[in-house]
Amino acid sequence: MTTTATTTTTTATAYAARPVPPAALAELRVTDDAGRACAPYATPDGGEPLRCCLRLAAPGERIALVSYAPLRRWAAGTGADPGAYDEQGPVFLHAEECGGPAPSETYPFARAGALRTVRRYDAAGRIVGGRLLEIPEETSEGFDRAFAEAFADPAVALVHVRAVEYGCFHFEVRRP
């Protein structure tokens, strides 16, 4: 069993958690998806969930809080039209390029007891279901079950994981 401050797990993940793509990060570090200029700052205490590298910020790191529209950006690359399902919300990222996530055997930001929404989208960018996930002690197993359930529906093309408390996008999982 592996235990850290943010995760407890006994297995490697069955699905790949995807961070915000590098091209999107480059754009968000200039202007976010709500049209606001990026405003970097040094985090005094750290702990912010960084969507560029899928880890928590360390004290003193230069980060930014930006508005991100993950479904809109995915749809632009696939030709989908999510219509009213296009949402944007706050995400933290490094103010400068960071190299992305390190290999991990756990899902990012997985804290037992935390609540997440697991939203399912079809190839047209429409929501085709979702569920509330209270992350269990065996965090990876809990996510693996939620993703297996989602991808059991052949219409599901991708899944977004969001925090319930703030609605923040955490990461994306695509059909294997």
C-alpha cells in the first residue's frame, strides 16, 4: 500500500488522467477562456491543485488561477459542438511551463472522503450521464470503478472529473 498526504491506494490506475494540454496551457498563461489576462502570483502556503502537472503547488511557486473551458477546447479539436454543455471554471496552473505530470500510480487530487462529479460526454460533446463519487479509502479502485461504469456505455467518449465544492475541473479521462 502506498500512502501520501493526498492519496491512499493499493493498485495502479486503470485509466489515464489527462492534464490540461500544453497548447492550451500556453494560451491560458496569456489570456484565459473568459478573456482575462493571466495574473501570476507566488503562492504563500501552497496546496493548490495544479492542472498542468496534476500535483499540489509547493509554497512559493509561481502559479495562476485562470478560467478554463475543457469541453470547448476538446470540441474544437474534434469538430463536436457541445452547445449549452460548454462550461468554464477556475483552475490553477504554473505561471511558467513546468514539464507536465510525473508518472504516477494514483489519480491526482484523490483524497478519501472528497466528493467529485464524474461527468460523461459523447462524441458530439453532450452530457450523457454522470455520477457523484465520494472517494473511498482505496482511491484508485474507486475512480477505476466510476470510469469502468462510464465507459461501459458505448456512447461515452470522455469523462471530466470535477470538484463538487468549487466546480473546478480536475482532469479528463478518454475512452481507452
